[in-house]
Amino acid sequence: MKILANHLTILRKNAGYKTAKKVSEILNISTGMIYQMEEGIKKPSIDLALKMTKLYNCKLEDIFLTKNTTNSDKNEVEHIKAT
């Protein structure tokens, strides 16, 4: 589940959100919940994941699938390597 955690952190940062706190405020959930999802302790509910797709400008599958399983993931990893 750690891979999922890293994946969610990448999505957040690529969307321009440096801190989990800002995302938690926008999604109206606790910062702890964001940290738990990013650390791989919890998974987002479908409703929360749908909100995350809008915020992160990604597809639902990008929230639940681990790195390098979709083309958009590969592009995100390449973007991070380039920066």
C-alpha cells in the first residue's frame, strides 16, 4: 500500500498543492486523514476520491491505481524526474 501512498503524494504535488493541510481544507477532511492516505494507512472512499479527481485534475483510476499502471502515471513520473 506504500506505493499507493507515494502515488497520492505525487498527484497532490503535481496539482500544485505543496501541503496536505491545504488539500484537507479544500476537501473538508482532517489533515490526519490526508496523511493517513498518503502514508498508505487508509484508502479514500469513492466520494472522496471523486472530489480528489477534480482537485488533482486526474481520473478516478489515477487515485486508486498504483504508479506506472496508467499512461498518466508514466507522464507524472517523467515530469517529476525532469524537475
